[in-house]
Amino acid sequence: MQDARPSKKQRELLVFIEGFIKGNGYGPSYREIMRALDYKSVSTVAVHVDGLIAHGLLRKQDNSARSLELVAASPTKSPRDEHIEWLERELKERESNDDKKAALVLRQAIEILRND
């Protein structure tokens, strides 16, 4: 597998798809992507989408229109923000299991990352 980080063009595509889904409640068509990102053909869109699917960043149902959905966390978030969110989810789980020691360590880690 290649580098899992998206290229600049791939990030641009991911950000567009994310915004489109948030605004419309469904994924964009390839033609809408082509027009929005000023690609010259629908096949260019297909190449970029297939690359993102291969990287595990997008998912698409076979033969289903408007079925693009993001797999990874938002491409607009920094890795640090994603890590803080993951730590917060872990903290909630540890607190619900009454694991005070682990919860304390997770709280400290979150605080360090937020102040960094």
C-alpha cells in the first residue's frame, strides 16, 4: 500500500466531497465533482476517486449513484485534533468502566496536547 496521506489534489477532492455531503445529505456525482474542481473529464474524477478508495479514504457502493462517503476522519482536521478526539473517546470509555488511573493519564495527555 502507498503512503496513506492524501496528496494536495486528493485532499481538495476529499474536502469538496465532505462539504457536499454536509450540505446536501448525499454524495456528489462525478460530473458535479468535475465541474466544482474544474477537471476536464469525468474519467479524471474516476481516477482520483479510485485512488482515494484504494487508500481507504473513500467508500463507494458498486453501481450506485451518489454513494461516495468518507471513510477517514475529516481531511480538514489536523492529526493533532484527530488524536485529541481519539483520546477523548478513550477517556469516556475508561470513565464509564471506572478505570480512574487510566482516565487520569488520558486527561493529562489531552491537556498536554491542547497546550502544545
